[in-house]
Amino acid sequence: MTAEQQTAYQTLIAEVYAPVFFNKLASYGIVPTTEAERTALLEIAEGIDSPAVQPVKQASQAPSWIEAAAGGLRTVRQQAGDPHFAKVAASRIKEAASGLIADPRVARAAVLWASAQ
């Protein structure tokens, strides 16, 4: 993936997926309190080890239940192997972007991301 395509992917995550995702979680009373928890929740939702989501390292702090869940899921998926998750994540991003292409930055990011597939 080129740097431009990676930037496009990051734009789709930040502008399309994350706001909808975190608003929906908040409606269930789940509100991350740290950047590590936000990252862990995105990791769980999008697919483990997605290029858009990398675990945040924190020095000498016990992981929250959200981070522990993400770590456990990552371990299971790595052990079992799951080549399908990347295609599912990309499909969900494309669906979300189709409704938000009025924003020129999002439209351009969607086109760049689609060209990477």
C-alpha cells in the first residue's frame, strides 16, 4: 500500500468509521477513557492487526478490560489464522464511505482506498 493509500485509509477511519462506531458504543454506555482503549475497540471492530489500527504502548499500566479483550481476540485470531477479516473490514469501510462522499476529503480517500484493493 502506498503512503497516499494509507493516508486515505486513515481518513476513512477517522472521518467515517470512528465517529459512527463510538457514538453507537456510547449509546450502550461504553465510552473509552484513553487512547489505548479507543485503539483497542477499533482493533476489535475492524479486524486484528489492521494497518489502520496499531496497539498503543503504555508504560507500566495494567490493561483495561477493553485492552485485555482486544489482546485475547488478537491472540486467538493469530493462532487460528483469519485471512477473511481484512476483506470484511475493507467492505465495511466502503459501505460507510458511500453515504458520506459529500465531504471531498472523504470522497478522495474512498477512491484512493478502492484503488488499493
